[in-house]
Amino acid sequence: MAEGDTILRTANAIRPRFAGKQVTEARPEKFGRLVGTTVTAVEARGKHLLIHFDNGLVLHSHMRMTGSWQIYRPGEQWRKPAWMAKAVLGTEDAVAVLFNAPVVELRRERELNHDLAHLGPDILAPMLDIEEILKRARRSERQALGELLLEQRVAAGIGNIYKCESLWRLQLDPWMPATELDDEALAGLYRAARELMVGALRRRTPHAVHGKAGRSCPRCLGRVGYRNQGDPPRLTYFCPGCQRQGLRSTKSA
């Protein structure tokens, strides 16, 4: 699933090409109301990408596992087949195509804001509201750290990659209850996830444990393990050797 850093990177790529520009093409037909409007803003909100228009409408997309926005020059050949396009937005200078996204819809701004109001503070916001995140975390029913980090109502934007990587960085057991961490330590975990994601925006770096089952841990040289966690289950990658507490029963690859 696309995580907050990917969505922010996408918004940053679309914004300079489309903000302030008039829409000359919008497909499929259900998006035709956008022709003639002007793009007023492009933003990432957690894992959601929002393109705002001057008529009060917002093109809302959520990539999940399969979606991606790509930008082309007018007339340039697409790198994916046209049948995979879920939305096409064009100006005189550029064309943005959304491929394979399971969620793409045109909404009134006020209605969409209401529907997304449940999201916690964006982990990549310019100013991280760590006090609000901690307040929401302490109220959450998902108390295992590996589940809590994915709870978008607590902090929006963290996905499975940075869940695994931040827990590994701080040598924390993904199944440890959040109640065993004081506020300073729990805040440090969210700040670690943010730091990793900000770093990924600047440069692509190899992951320590995510997707590395059976390989050597970069820190202790033990074998990286994996195990399903949460509902719905997601694979959690971790190092049984240096992420402390109660991992004896976990599965190693």
C-alpha cells in the first residue's frame, strides 16, 4: 500500500504542473464537470491525495496496493495501457493519469472534509502534533505497537513499511502493548517513523527488515523473521534477536 511519503511525493510532483492551471481534459465522463475549472491546490492527507478546484469540487484518490499517478506531456505515450486509467486530468501543458487506483471520486470539499475528519494528524505535516497523536494513541483499542502504528485515526500516513522499520530502529517488539511505553518513548516511536519517511522523500535507502525475511539483520546479524499481525492481518517483519520481549514463538523464514 502506498504510504504517506509516496503520496506526498506524488502531490509535490503534480502541484507545480497543475496548480493555477485550467483543466482542458477530464476523463472518464463522470469527471467532465472539471473541464474549464482551475486547480487551486494539490495536497496529501495521510494516504489520501486531494486535488482541489475553484468550483468547490475535490478529486479524491486512494492508491492502496495498486494505484499510481503518472504525469506526461500532451501527446506523450503512456507507460501503461489506457484501459488501466481510472482518471485523466489535462491542461495545456501536462496530463496526469491515475492508473489502477481502487478509490477515485469527485466530492464536494465540505463533504470530503467531514468524511476524512476521523484521520489523526498527518505524520508528515510541517509541524507534527505529537500531543494529539499521543492522546489518540492512548484511547485506541489497538494497543500492540505494530497495530497501533497503522491506525490512521491516531496518525495518518504510516504504512506497513515504516511500521516495521521504526520498530526495528528502536529495538521494540511489535507485539509489545503501548501501555508499556511512557509518553516520551511512545512519542519517540512516532518521531522515528516520521524521520524515516522524511528521509525517504529525500533519498531512497534500503530497508533494514521490511521484505527481508530470512536475511541477516543489519544490527545483530540474526535472521529477520516475519509474522501476521492485526485484523486484517499484515506481515510484520522484525528481528527476533534484537527487538526485545516475547518473540520466541514467532516464525522465522
